[in-house]
Amino acid sequence: MKIAVLKEGAGETRCAAIPETVKKFVALGAEVTIESGAGEGASISDADFEAAGAKLGSRADILKGAGIVLCVTGPEAATLKGAEKGALLVGSLDPLRRRDLIEAYAKAGLEALAMEWMPRITRAQSMDVLSSQSNLAGYKAVVDAAAAYGRAFPMMMTAAGTVSPAKVFVMGVGVAGLQAIATARRLGAQVSATDVRSATKEQIQSLGAKPIFVENVAGIEGEGAGGYATEMSEEYQRAQAELVSSHIAKQDIVITTALIPGRPAPRLVSDAQLATMRPGSVIVDLAAEAGGNVEGTVSGESVRKHGVTVIGAANLARTLAADASALYARNLFNFLSAFWDKDQARPVLPDDDEIVKGVRLTQGGKVVNERLTAA
């Protein structure tokens, strides 16, 4: 089985393999080929890959006869010529926003597997690319906020007086939110957090933060399937807006992380609420690429509104390319090795397996994933 690892396009610093996973694939009996320069953004040289047992070459060279193609973001189907018919294309393919591309993969005879649709079940935890990348993004959001904030984070008692600790409010307590809480606490901030899922209250408290929750409101619909949040009832949205308005005015840093798969990011902070924050405050919007949780967020840019800096964070994991690549590459290896058949020297993906049904987008020239066929 020949595995091809692609060099990503402009702006993407991560790589779908690291020397560690190359060695592991070779140990399984695979031939690993890597497009020259694929690891540059993650500080991995071609020589490092060669030392691990990989072969380097042009895209045409590495794709010729490849049965598995690994990527970070989905490449154009036309650039994958030479791969075997039925080859597995494994990566973060953004199926809902790039439906035309998924159709092109089907037409090209590729079996596209979207790693971001990995079911959030115990067996798949080590394969979950959303969690591994969100964990890094949550950390980096706080670091970026600290850099943009014109004051210190921890309390400092000096002969010249006391510096008060920064007040950090995390909105959305998924993987990114939990890491943001932990990082802000490590930096010495006073941290509070909120989420639509009541089950996260104990998680917030376990990290030493103060939970801010709407109480006694019927119609909460936040307990989504598979560990994801869903939309809230209108009554809950009104109650939450009132609670947030009174709390956010007292905060120095706000980190927003709320996303609903396949839909625009929910609006958590309005322009009017933004105006109540004191000048010099900072908001990092981790949902910027999906429209933003904050009114006026611009993806990939920092804007100043009412004296508040709003950072439209665009895929912060890319800014930690070495660690992000390492975690992502391990996710891919853990997935493929779990289905590896030693006799056939290739992964065998059962049609009735929960993980396979979750990530498989195309097969046999057709789009087969229920989330796409039902849309």
C-alpha cells in the first residue's frame, strides 16, 4: 500500500504526517511518499522524512499508484490524478461548505473520508482531529489575548501598589473553551465561563473557574447529539442575553468558541454589549471563520470597536504548526491503523462500522454520507 502525503496550499502551515507516523506506517508494511517541502511550515525538513523511511518527490510522483492520500485541507480533485481508483483521501474536507468539491471527489473515483466528522465516541477519541486542533486553538486564543491586552494577567503585589488580576470570560465550554479556561487560570486571571449545556458546569468548576448559567428557564435545547451543542430555545436566548449583558461589562478578556456544525456561528455578543466593555478590553472570536460569535468580527483580522479589540481568530492551530501537525498526524495514523489488515497490508473499512459511516463521504463514484444525501 502506497501512502502519499500532500504539501498543503498557501496559508496552511500544517502537515498530515510527521517522522514518527511515517515510521509507524512503514512498520505496518506501507510505502510512504511525501511531496517535497510538505513539512516546511511545521519545521520538518525533507531530510527528516527521508530518515524516517519516506520517499520524496513531486506531486505527480507521489500520487502515482497511491492507495491512500493524506492531507490537512481538501485539495482540488484535479490535482489528485494518478492515485488508484478507489484511493482513500483522508483529511479535513469541510463537506458542508465545499459540497461541489465532494462531488468532484466522487466523480474522480476517490473514497473521501472527512476526519472532522469523526463520531465523538470513546473508541474514536484518539482519532478526533477537531478536539486535537481545538485544544491548541483554545490555548493560543488566551496567549493572543494576553499579547493584545495592555495590562498584566495575574495579581501583582508590589511596593508601588497592587495590580489587579485580569477578568476572563469564556463563552462556550467545548474542548477549546476548557483549554482557554485552564490557560487563563495558569496565567493568573480570574476566570468565569458559560455554555448552553448544563453538564459543563462541573467541568468549569473543576478548572477553578466560576460558572455563569441561566437558571430556571424551560426549553433549553443545548444537549446536542454526539457531544456537540445545538440551537437554544428563544426563551433561553433572551435570558442568556440578559445575563451576559450584565456580566460582560465587567470583563477584561472574552473568548468566544461557540460553533454549531454545518450552520453559521451563533451570535453571542452584540454591538451594544461590546459597547459596555471598558476601553482596552479584548475579545478573541474563535468562530470567526463561520461568521463569528461577535457582531462586527472580521475573520483573520483585529478590529477596534468602542475601544475594544476584537480578534477574528482564523484557525489558530495553524499558528502552532509543529504541535498541530504532530497531533493531527497521530489522529490520522490512529484512524487508519485501527482498521489495518495485516494480510492485505491496507486498511479495510467495514460499511457497518460507526466510525466509517461517520467519516465516509464518497464511495463507488457516489456521495454516500447521510448528512450530505439528506441535505
